[in-house]
Amino acid sequence: MAWNTNLRWRLPLTCLLLQVAMVILFGVFVRYDFDADAHWWTERKHKNLSEVENEFYYRYPSFQDVHVMVFVGFGFLMTFLQRYGFSAVGFNFLLAAFGIQWALLMQGWFHFLEGRYIVVGVENLINADFCVASVCVAFGAVLGKVSPIQLLIMTFFQVTLFAVNEFILLNLLKVKDAGGSMTIHTFGAYFGLTVTRILYRRNLEQSKERQSSAYQSDLFAMIGTLFLWMYWPSFNSAISYHGDSQHRAAINTYCSLAACVLTSVAVSSALHKKGKLDMVHIQNATLAGGVAVGTAAEMMLMPYGALIIGFICGIISTLGFVYLTPFLESRLHIQDTCGINNLHGIPGIIGGIVGAVTAASASLEVYGKEGLVHSFDFQDFKRNWTARTQGKFQIYGLLVTLAMALMGGIIVGLILRLPFWGQPSDENCFEDAVYWEMPEGNSTVYIPEDPTFKPSGPSVPSVPMVSPLPMASSVPLVP
């Protein structure tokens, strides 16, 4: 049938066209950074440099940790849906692989352009992973309700907007945001929430059963949580200055995450009528401290300050899952599949506010004269800035991020509503079998759900479809 052929070729053609475009753009614009170029060896001898002075040796361990978070941590965190594990890990893999290529180009044009070329080194790879982490956050809001083509389109636009927002904050407003509470988490969360609001589905009750988890799926999701929790100190310190700033960022994140676990467990148990724990809270709220400490991670927050942030965010995030998520869906029609507002959105805003207050409170007594200049880059045109000035610009950065996320989410959401992206019908949401070849005994037969290609009119007879291996919880069939 014509519609079947069309559906079959849209994803391969989209992937191939995007990858060919990346090859051409990389060929025209991208070259190695000096530290990755063969000429480095000659220059090393002339300047009597040690091999360990190459940036690679400082940054690569952090890059690997961030890379694991993006592909393993975020991927497995989303496997909690009982029949959407293939898609959670597989589509996360797909959008991240495309996103890092486009991010290298977009961020390169803004930050690493030398002459006509973008120079790429290990720091570029870390920044590209940061950008893709924001896309993975937004993916959590639309998980189970969009097609892989929609995800690729969303990734393309979000990476573009992320690079613009990042340039405004870091280069124009001179905001400090080491762990990306604003640029990564707040932007990704409210971009994704806006997109899912625009793509609101009225009849998801038809796939209500598949929106729940199972014992095994929750266990897989907890693996993602543990990877994220362990590597988050690397995430928040990956591009900090060598030395005290990087050291401080790791310590602050470590302390905030630890405190967050205890309060998340306490509130989860307290809110259950029998004192039991909810695995959703443990998978997500325990990570909120890492999000909220991100902006102030490099600052002299003090270990007890980091503990306080984790303490507060564990409580707020858990309460959000219990009370706020149902409210957003029932009253505001925001269908937040993974609860990213509670893990990334609200903690990201808290992180931006904490960063502004901590920056505004910076003093010579705490930092020392040289330390204050070094920590906040009070030089060149910022030479006459005070700590209070920095605090004001931190708030401006948070407001710009929210505006970019909301406006960008509206535009991209409207684009994704177009009826030719192969999106699943309401009946087939949260179901792997729509897009994946399933193992024997787990497959279900479905009819492609794109309304553009649905047969219509009384002259087209309905043909009942029968699964070769019927299952008790098979997908509703759409004639």
C-alpha cells in the first residue's frame, strides 16, 4: 500500500539526509584544534612543553563521565515504561548521536570559529554533550508520544536554540553557570514542557495501562539513576578552570546529591499512607540536588551550603511528583511523562536563584582579591563590576533562558504538530511495537497511525488485523 511504503522510507531518508548534511558541513567548516593537530608535536619541541600540558589529559576523564551520563544515564532513566524500553534507550541514542554533531557545528560557529574554520578539541566534545543533555531532558516530557522523526526535528531546533541562548548568557551577559542549571536544565525542561503542551493528546486514557511501570522496567530505570548520580560531580565540574574551581564544583555537587537522597526518601515515605517508598521518587528526586547546585558549583558555596540545597531540593522535587505533576496534566494539559519539571525545571530555577544570591554575596574576605577576580572574570569590560552586578546579570540570564525556552517550545511544538511526521495515534502511544521489531512472543500487529495515510470513506472496507501471538495487553488496533 502507498501509505505503508511512505511510512517505511521516511525515517531512513531523514537519517541519511541529516548525516550527509553533517559530512558536508564538517568537511567545509571543521578542523582539529591545535592540541589535536599534528603540528602540536613540532611546537611542543620549540616551546619545551610537556606532553601532559595537552588539554586532552585534563579534560578527557570528565568528558567520558559526561558521555556516559548522556547515553547510559539518561537512556536508562527513561526505561520505566513497561513497554517502551527499546524506544527509551534507542531513541535517546539516536537523538544524542545526531545532536552532538549539530551541536559541534552550532557551538563552534558561536564560540570556536578561527577564521573560516571551527577548531574542535576535547572541550568542544564536552560542550556538545552538555547541549545534548538538554535535549535528553526535553525528550523526557514527550517520551512515548512522538515518532523518531519528530525527535530528530526537535533535536535540530533545540540544539540551535540552545547554542543561541548559551551564547547570550555566557558571552553577552557573562553569566556563570558551570553545571548548566540554567542553560541545560531550565532551558531543556521548559522547552520540553512547552512542546508537550502544544502536542497535547486528549485521549491518552486509551493507553493508560502502558503509561505505568513494571518491576523489571523500574529496575532498569534505577540503573540510569545510579549512573547519573555517580557521575554528576564530573558533569558540573567538567569545563571549570583547572585547580580550585573544578575541585570546588565536584565537592559541592557531591554534598548536594548526598543530602538530596535522604530528604527524598524521607518525604516519599512520609507521604505514603503505609510509609512505603515510591520508586519514581527515588529514581528522580534523588538527582535534583545535582541540578540545583549547578550554577553555583564553582562558587564559594561552602559544603554546608551545598547540603542545604540538596536538602531543600529533595523535598521540593518529591512533593512535585506527588502533587504538581497531576495538577499540570489535569488543569494545564501538560503531559509530562518523566516528570522533568520536578527533576530539572524547578531545581534548575532554584539553581539559577542560588547562583545569583551566592554571586551577589561574594566578598573579598571569602574569595580574596585575586580569587574574586578569577572566579567571576572581573577583568576587561567587567573590570568595574561588583558582586551585586554579577548577581543581577545572573537573574537576567535566568529570565532570558525561560523566555527562549517558552517561545522556542511554542514554535517547535507547532512544527511537530504537522501531520506527516509518522506520529503514533493515541491508542498506540507508549508502545515499542509501533516502531521496533519485537522479539517473538512480544510483538503486536498495528496499522500505521499517520492520519494523512489513514483510509477514509465508505468505499474502503475495514480489515480486521489479528496478531499471530495474541497478548492480554495487546495494542488497540486502528482500522
